[in-house]
Amino acid sequence: MLLDFALFCVAALFCVGALSLYWRSRADVTRRVYGLSGALCAAIFVAAVAPRGAGALTTTLPLGVPWIGMHFRLDPLSGFFLAVVALGGAAASAYAIGYGAQEKDPMRILPFFPAFVAAMAAVVLADDAYAFLVAWEFMSVASWALTLAHHDHAENRAAAYIYLLMASFGALCLLMAFGVLAGTTGAYDFATIRATPLDPFKAGLVLALVTLGAGSKAGLVPLHIWLPLAHPAAPSHVSALMSGVMTKVAIYGFIRFVFDLLGPPSFLWSVHPLVFGAASALVGVLFASEQSDLKKLLAYSTIENVGVIFIALGLALAFKANGEAVPAALAFTAALFHIFNHSLFKGALFFGAGAVLGATGEKNIERLGGLIRCMPRTAFVFLGACVAIAALPPLNGFVSEWLVFHAILLSPALPQWLLKLTIPAVGVTLALSAALGAAAYVRAFGVVFLGRPRSEAARRARETDPWSLGAMSALLLLCLLAGVLPGLMIDAISPAAAASVGGRMPMQSQIGWLSIAPIAEGRSSYNGFLVFAFILFSSLGAMYAIKRIWPRPLRRAPPWDCGYVDASPLTQYSGSSFAQPIRRTLGHIAFSVKERLDMPAPGETRAAHFTVDVGDRFIAYFYEPLGEAVTAIAKRLNFVSFLPIQEYLALVFAALVLMLIIVAL
């Protein structure tokens, strides 16, 4: 019943997208589409979290392949990700009721937005290869159309093109992975695939293909190049969905393959997610600390957090392969918890960036500043989301990363020397990434909201609309609740962990004082509620002491300006100057930097100029040569376009014979 209801709501979302074309001449079309989308997402969320027992719900619809149909399944793992999709879709819909009123051409967004949410929900409910790939392609095409919504800018068209290329590559890898899983029997439903054992070579091949296919959609380094281009190009509520939800759907695909369909894992399977996750975390945060485009900064931060999630999944695979059920459950729970957390605070941050963009028309943080005075509520929510993503207590980002570090500390018990050497290096990388992430968000909030306005647009900014503020505030409240009461989330995730790794963390609800214990209460514990209470009462006490007890009256004065007489906004600390130490000490790891200084000679009155060009090494050393090679090969094969019909038929026949030989082998 719950599964049928969820599928009905998914179909209704597709219908809302189609109805938007019928309503396009109405003045309230934006409110109608987003209102219905939000209501349907709320209904899907209820179906996802409703009690349904320990088993899985399955159904088959008479669609797709004749006489076979499309299979769908709602189990603890798909239910968790369905809740993430529905919650993100509901928040984005509520935000867009206010934000969408600013769109000049809303019909380039409205038909595709509910279809995008519906496709993501269909991916996590799919129980066969056909339904999975069809929903995956719908998700890719709908998000591509939304990325191209503001097509009048050349950089947006280029971003959509690169995204489409990477999405096609990822889908091809997943198609080949399903082909290997189906084998000679050609079975494509997950139940048959799950029951068919694979030899180590085929399992390794599927793992490599899934890492490429799901990793390209999730933004794993070096498959990340589309993400910092496409997310800033899309409208802000779509960016929040792509970053906070779509990347998690891709991670669901990886989990479904590796933890479910491939059978018992080998310890070598954990090396891929550990290495790629660590590289993604470090490269993503280094790029984020350097960006001047606010939405691009958030996009690179997504790459970092995806890396954190893959590190946790790699640890879960390592523990599961060695029969360590409880540590595997700890790492897997940490991964799912961080997936949920990231969907919350990254959604709030993209909503805040959209509010800033709508109020000022600026994404460049070097032209902002002082917005805390004219947008105080947005500034408060953005600050809270920055605290959460920087993994600072008492908000939720701290808890999930704390669990990941606990799983790393349990890794010395693993017997393989490869893991004994790899995991500590990954742990150091994760710690460095966490510190750099905190610095990146101190920079982002400080430059955008503090100080003095650096442009007239920032000076004239006004607070955003109530719908946008409500959506942002709701996500921040959930961040606080998940950080203060993390035991409730851990217990809710435990059924998915038990189904995926064969173990679960201790029941956190049985531990007193709302504390959580990863392994046992006597070893280590954390109490978010007490931390929150201490921070709250100490802050209130400090405010009371300053305002009531301190004898001197409160006064306002201009900030210290480094000795400059002219209190110009240009003399204050900028985002570029904040990032310079990180760029010069660690930047060479991730990107190439060219600094150019044009300093006038003594006596000249012209202004000095300092420019910094940051280049992506992966684009320069891999993707550009690859594109040039493809272009050269295409030019050499251009003669095929002018073959006579007889030679065309012979070429097709030879290709068919070759494919049959490959399938037979």
C-alpha cells in the first residue's frame, strides 16, 4: 500500500510538470506548480518514513518491456533515500514559491522541476535494470534542461553541454555494469541478479564501472568537472536539489550495486572509495577555499562532502569484508547520516546564495559585504548552515564526521596491511579537509555578510521574501535537531545498515541523557543536547554581563582599518587575501596558479593591478588532451560519412559480428 501510494505520487509529479504547460497563461502558474510539487513531496516523505515492518514492499507495473513490466521496491535503504529526495523536493518547492516569482521565463523551469524530483524518486524505488536506467536518464535530462534554463549566457550553455557529456558517460558505464550483472541469462530484475553469484573478475569489473558511472554523477574527483559549472548555472532552488539530493541519488546507485547486488565484498573493494573519496575531499575543499563565485564555492564544497561520504562507505566495505559487523554498521551509518545532513545544510546554503543573488544581482563575493545589516535573517540562517557544514557542534555536521573519525580509529583491527597503511593516510586527509572547510566558510560568511558593502548593489540589498526565509529556516531547524538529538537519526538509519552490512549500532534510545555511543557507552560518547545547552547559556550569560554588568556603556565605532585614513571598503580584508595563504601553501595539490602583479614605478599615479588565474589540473592534463584526441580521431574517420551503401552494410555486419564475439566471450 505504501509503495503504491509513493508511486502514485511520483506519477502525479510527472503530471504536474505536464499540467504546467496547460496553465502557462495563468498568472499563478508558478505558485500552482510549486505548491502541488511541495504537497506531493510531503506525501512521498510520509510514505518513506511510515512504519512498514522489517521486510520490503515490492510491486510490478505493466510498463516498459512487454510481458515483463517494471519492478519497484521499498526497503529500508530505498526508504531512507526516498525520504531525502522528498524532503529536499518539498523544501525546494516551498523556497521556489517566493524565489520563482523573480524568474523572467518561468516556463523554462516549471515543466522540468517536478519531473526532476519524480525521476530521482523513481531511481531509488526501481527494482530492475530497465526501470533504474530509464529513471536515471529522466533525472539527467530533466536536470540538464534546468541547467539550461538561463540559456542566454554562454557559460550556462557550455556548462549544460559538459554536464550532458558526463551524464551520458555515466549512464553508459551503468548500462555496461548491468550487462555484466545480467550475464548470459539476461535477467535484469534485481532479485535474480542478487541471487546470481559473480566470479571475482566480473565483480571487479562491475565495481569499476559503477565507480565511474555513479561517481561521475556524484562528483567524485576526477569526474567532477561538470559539477562546479552546472550547479551555478541552474536556478538556486534547482542547484540545491542537484547538490543536496541528486548527488545522493548517485551515491544510492553505488550503494545498491556494491552493498547489495554484487554479493559478499572483498577487502580490495574498499580501496576505490577510500582513495577517490580522500582525493575528492581534499581537492574539493581547496577549490572551495579559492572561489569568488558564491555558488561555485558551494558546488566545490559538495565535492568535498561527497568525498567524506565515500570515505565512510569505503570503511564500511573494509569492515564488512572482514566480518566486523558493528564497525561496518558504524561507518555505514556515518555515511547515511552525512548524506542526510549534507542535504539539509547544503540546501540552506544554496537557498541563502539565491536570496543574496536575488537581492543584489551579484554572485561574486568580492562585490558583496555588509549584508548582515540589510538581510539579517538570511545572514543568521546562512551562518547557521556554515556552522553545520564546517562540522562544528552542536549542529548535525559535527556528529556525522565524528562518527566517520571513530570508524577510522577502529581500522587498526583490520588484518590487511594495505588497509593499515591506506586508512590512516585517508584519516589525515579527512582531518585536513575538515579544517580547510571551516576556513572556507569563515571566508564565505565574513566576506559576504560582514564588513562594509563593496558595491552599490550590496548597499541597496533588502531582505528576501517570507517563503524563501521559511524554507531556509526549516532546514536550519532540522540541522539543529539532528545535531542535538542525533540518536533518533542513528536509530532510524539502523535498519538500512542492518540490511546492507549485516549489523547495527547499539540502540541509542536506550542510552541515558540523550547521549550517543558509536560502539559502547563506556568507550566514548557524545551529548549534543548538553553541548547545545552549554553554548546557549554561556552565550546568554556573556550577553547579560556585557550589557548589564559591564560599567561602560555600549558604543559603536568604525572598525580598525589597518591605519588607513580613508575608510574605503577597498581597504578591508577581501576573499582573495583570505585565501592567499592556502593558495600558496597547498594550492599546487589541486590546481595551477598564475599570479601577476603590475606595480607602477615610483612617481606614477596609475593604479596597481594584481590578478590570479586558477586552473584545474584535471582539465588541463586529462580532459583537454582527451577532447583533442577525440576530435583528431573524428576527423580521420570522417571518410566513413561518404561510403557507398554496400560498404556501409559491410561495416554494420562486421560490427555486429564483433559484438556477438564479445558477448560470447
